[in-house]
Amino acid sequence: MDVNAKKLHLDGLLKLEKIPIEWGICPPRDCSTEEVVGKIQELLDFLHLSYGGINLVNVSAAATCVEKPVVPYDGGFIITMLICAVLGLLMTAGTIIDVIETNLKKEHDGALSVQSGDIAPLMAGQPKEGANGEVNGDVRPEAYYQLAQVETGWRRVVKKFLSGVRLICLDFAFNRNLAKLMKIGTTHKRNIDCLNGIRVLSMFWVILGHVYFFPTTYKAIMNYPDALGLTKNFLFQIVLNGFFSVDSFFFLSGLLVCYLTLVRLESKNGQLPWAWLIVHRYLRLTPVLIAAMLIWMYIAPYTLWGPKAGVLAQRPFCPTYWWTNLLYIQNFYPYKFGHACIAWTWYLANDMQFFIISPFIIYALYRIPFLGLGLIGALLATSMAVAGALTAVHDFPASATSAILDPTQIAGDFGSMMYQAPHIRIPPYLIGMLLGYVMYRFKDRNFTLNRVQLAVGWFLATGIGMSTLFGLMRNFRGHETGEAGNIVYAMLSRTAWASFLAWVVVACRFGTPGWVSNFLCWRFWIPLSRLTYTAYLLHPIVINTFLGNLATSYFVSNVLQVFYFFGALVVSYLCAIVLSLAVEFPLANLEKHLLPSM
């Protein structure tokens, strides 16, 4: 049903004449579907209220009952569960093998430490046949699976097959991959340790924004006027501008790609297998993406049980557009924003497209620096010009924060032409590449910014960062920015935010240690930073599951949202640990064995 916003005096905040509302209830088990539908229809007929001759509520509703399971079990569900079972068996088998081999090695090493006699061939790894035909060889665990003599025929084939199975199982070993996840290690002067803190905090920011934003698509908010009132709060602008957290990831990606590739080019005398680099990135990202798609399509719907479960369990776009995710073109096709299978993966498409064009810029920076810098400047200027032109021609708002006041904006042309378009989102990536080049040029130089330089830098950077985060607050207090303001903000905001982050990295890397540097370089962030990709893919599924299990309307308040946020945060990272240890880390291990090193 639709509520008239003007007659409820919400039109000063909300830019919609009608508020769409979906209403769900959990009736007693004894009530039949027909009885529930009949009673709801009686209530809807009663709600044809009027004020001054104008209807407050325009009823155009259909009542549906949720069955269990919410969607029928199908072949996709069975295949997905079989894949999960295979992964679980591989992880269990790998862990058992690793534990057994570790214990055998300890026993073998202990025996050698007290045994007298000729053990030099053992320690040298050279086979030696004893008087009784026993063979002493390499003390590594692999030695237990090698033949004592040359074998031919089917026995060699079987041994090689078993060795390969063992290797695959060890790649999936839970304990080994957990140790990799939790490993902190030692720092190096060339490392940019603050990036771990920026990455994790940006992921927290993404989850915080989605915890507030996803319920607006739920269409069952109990206190809509109160929720809109939060937008006037000064600090709430941080939530509304959570879209900059995505720009933070673009910045980090550009910085690391440029810096690490330049360092590798230097070590390889300017020669790199560019095609293999792209293949490597595709193989590292895609299996985890496929796993997330299977969870979203064939597992998540069966975790929902509530009045809204039937709606939230639907996956209308996945049967048609799933393949676009595998090609990383879901930000172009389907054209309409939100119509991709797993709508939030538009970021991955942008990032992959930026990575594909990055070798041209990086190689130019390495060979002809002025040409590379010119390419970055030209692309940056073009992107800002296109953003300004599209905003002017289509009368777009300054930012996606307008979706809070008018949800049709982000779902319409703005989402497709501005929000997910790579030519609009590339400025932070380019700023990151520019900083990556600067960091590469200064990687071996020991110098520290003095206090005056740091003070001036922090003053300017803080002003830039504050202006991007809080510059649109007047919009939520009834003062429109205007067309000129919208154009300027659309052109400069992403570049400004990336410039602020660039200074934070420079200050942490070349400044004197302070509380900002110590916090962002905190070793605690390292394991969490390794979970960023899987947490990014899974956290919307976690939030959707929470909403799909609500039995009552959603009540918005800052206190409740804080609890919802920390709940979503913890559960998302716990799920991310499982996905990383079951898919991401094992397949990365397999890739190292199967593909040549680059």
C-alpha cells in the first residue's frame, strides 16, 4: 500500500509523494491461508482513510502466505550441498594427514637425535640401503611417500596419484590455512603497514552503511519519520556517506597494484608476463565469487523464515545474468543498477576493469615517467568532466546519499550511469596509482617529514576529508545544494576523498609515529585484512538473512542499529573465516603448485 507523504508532512524531507509500505504478520498456525487473506483484506478496506478529501492510504496490495521451505528444493541446492561436503572432506582429510605427518616427523627427528651410527646420508637426504634392505632417505614428510627403489608400471602411477591426492588434501588442511590466516610475522621498512588498518576500517564502514540502508529496501520500517529524522544529525553524515568506503578500496587497489608491480618490474629488468598477471588475478577472485553466488542462490533462501521471507528469497536476476559475474561485466550488463546476480559485485567488475588497463599506465611510469603521469592526469580529468556533464544534463543529485530521500534515484539512471560506471568511479584508483608511483620512487630513501610539514598536511587533508563527508548536510536540512553545487561535488568528491587517504598513508609512512599511525599499523588488523574479500561478499547475505527472519516490523533507532551493526559484523567475519579457509586459501595454494610463478 502507498502512504501519502505530503499529508503526513513528510514531503519536506522525503522527495516522494507516496511511501511504499509492505506489511507482514505471523498468524496462528490454525489459521488457513484463505482466512488470513480475508482478514487482511478487511483491514485494508478499513484503511481507506481520508484527510481533507484526499486519501492518506492508497491500497494496492496483494496478500501472500509463506510456505516452508520458502522456495522448493532443486538440483542447484543438491549440487551446492555436495560441493560443501567435498570441501569439508578435503579439509578434514588434509588436517588428519598433516597432523600424522607432523607427529611422524617429530618421532623420526627424536630417534635420530639419540641414535648412533651412520646417519650422515639421512641428514644429507641421500638414500642408503642397509644390510637388511632398509632405506634411509630424506627426513622431510614427503619421504614417507617415496619409493625405496625405482618402480615401473601401474605401481608408479598409483604412487603418483596418491601423492597428488595427498598434496591436494594438504592444500585444504584446516590447521595449515588457519595458521596462514592468523600469521602476523615481522614488518619490513618497505611495507606500508597502515594499509591493513585502512582496509579493515573501510570494510567496517561498508557493513555499517548497509545495516542502515538495507532496511529501507525492506519496506516495513515501523517509524519511517523517525528514521528520516536521523539524516539531519551531523555525525550521521558518516553513515550516509558510507559510499566513500568503496572509493577507499579503489584507492587501496590502485596503490598496491602500481607499487608492487613497479617493484617487480625493477627486479625483473622491466619484463613481466602481463597476461599471466591478469589470469592470476582472475583465478584468485573468481572461485570465491562462484562460491558466494552458490550460497546466495541455493543456501541463503532456506535460512529465511518470516513474513517477508518469500520476497527476500527470490533471485529473479540470477538465472538470466549469472554469467556476467564470471566475465566481470555486471556493471555494464544488465544495464539497470541492482539487476545483476549479487548486485553488490558491481565493485568487482570495476576493479577488474581497472586492473586490466593498469599495465599500460604502470609500464609507461616505469619506462617514461612523464608519459605515465600524463596518462593518469588525462584519465582523471576526463572522468571528472564526464561526471560533471552527466550531472548537468540529467539533473542528477550530487551523491548517492540522495537515495535515502528518493530511493528511485539510485535505482534509476543515476545508479547505472554514475554509481556503478567505471569511467565515473576511476579517480580514487588513479590517485592510488599516483601515490604508488611516489612510494616506489622513495622506497629506499630514509627521511621523515618535520612537524611543520605534518601540521600543514594534516590541516589541509582534514579540511578536504571533512568537506567530502559533511558537505551535503544542508540537503538534509531543507537547503538544496543547487545545480552548480551538485556538479562540483560530483566532479571533485571522489578525487578529494582519495587525496585525503593519500595524505594519511604518506603521514603514516614518512611521518613521526603518532596515534593515527600506531592505530592504523596495529598488528591486530593483519588477520582481519585477509578476510576483507570474503567479508565483502558475504555480509549482505548475513544482513538479508536477518531481515528475512524478522517476525515484526523493523524499528529504527541509533541504539538498536549499533547492536545490529556489531551482530552483522561478527557474523559476517565468522562466515568469512569459513569461506576463506574452505575456498580462498586452498585454491590459492593449488594455484602455486599448478601454475608457473610470475
